[in-house]
Amino acid sequence: MNDMNHCFDICHYQQNVPQHYYLLDTLVFNFIWDGKPPKIKKSTITGERKRRGLYMTDFNIFNKALKVAWITRIKSENAASWKFIPNAALEKYGGLPFLTKCNYDVNTIQVGNLPPFYVEVLKNGK
């Protein structure tokens, strides 16, 4: 799972990563049902076992959860050099700690200097 996620994140700059997760999700479910219409709802298959689900990974939710986890990494106090990029790009909007407390539309913020990965982090961190 980690290797797959790493590959998708690297490909992010050339292609749309959420689309890859959607495609992977579709491929897995088509494999399970042999291309036929599903007999069990996807929400049941990905649901928790205690609710009679099969606890299978929903790759779209998995992708969003990974992006949200990056917010705590960026907000942490250590002075890692990679943090300069998102912090500098978001500084004119009050910085990430401020933005995570606000209700905003990522499309209205001019994040031209921000790499697409961090834009996805902001979109999923709301």
C-alpha cells in the first residue's frame, strides 16, 4: 500500500492522482464482481467489521486521509527545510495554522507558487 501511494504521489505532477485512486478502486471492484453489477453495496464492503462490513480499503478515502496527515507534519515545530515551500507560499494568507482554522475555498486562494501536492493537502484538509 505504501509503495502504491508513493508511486501515485510521484506521478502527481504529470497526472491527476485522485483519478488514479478512482481507477484503482474501480479495477478492484470490477475484479471482485467479475465485471458484473455488484451484489453488495460498496459502503458495506468498505464498512467496519463490527457493522458487518468487510473492512476493505476505499482508495479515495485513503488518499484523502494521507493528505490530511500532512497538515500536522507541516504545522509541527521542527525546522525541516522542505517546509519552506508550503510555508512561504501560504504566508500571505496567514500561514497554514491560520488557514486550518478558517472556512475558505482553495480555488479562491492564489496558490500559483504552491506545488500541486500541497494544493491537494489544502483541499482535503478542510
